[in-house]
Amino acid sequence: MLKDPRASGAEARVVRESLSPRALERAMALLEPGTQNFKASALADAARDSANRAGLVACGSIGPALSVLRTRRGNEAELVELLRFAASERYLPLRAPR
């Protein structure tokens, strides 16, 4: 709705009904600079990597985590990122028994 004022979906209607004309104008002015260089694919990659890392921590070791990635047919970049994380200093405290 903020990117396309002519949008007609349910979400657009909620935004139009919730914001005053002045607030709507201000929200659109704030949105523009914040989304000029926004790359949704980079955000999606980061979210996927975070989910893979959480899976590694939940599995307790790299073997099962890699098996799940292979089963899901994850791309090679996902495997490499997960292996880098598993070998990193950031993973060591998460791996330590409590």
C-alpha cells in the first residue's frame, strides 16, 4: 500500500483505514529512503542461514545438520556457510555441554 497507493488488497485497505492522510503521507516519505537499496534476497539468505544455524545447534553436531540440508537439497552456498559456522569461534560456546 505504501509503495503503490492504488493497491486494493485487504492489507492496503487496513493501512488506508488505520492511518490519517497526514500519517499516510509521512509513512510513505519514510519508506522511500529505507527501501531504495533494500535487497529482499539478502534478507532471505540471512534468515535461511539463521535457521540452518539454529538447526545445527538443535541437532548437536554437524552430521545430522548436513544430512537435513542434503535431504532438503540445499544449495552448496548453504552447506559452505553452515560448515564455516560450525568451525567458527561463535559456535564453540553453543556446543559446550551445560
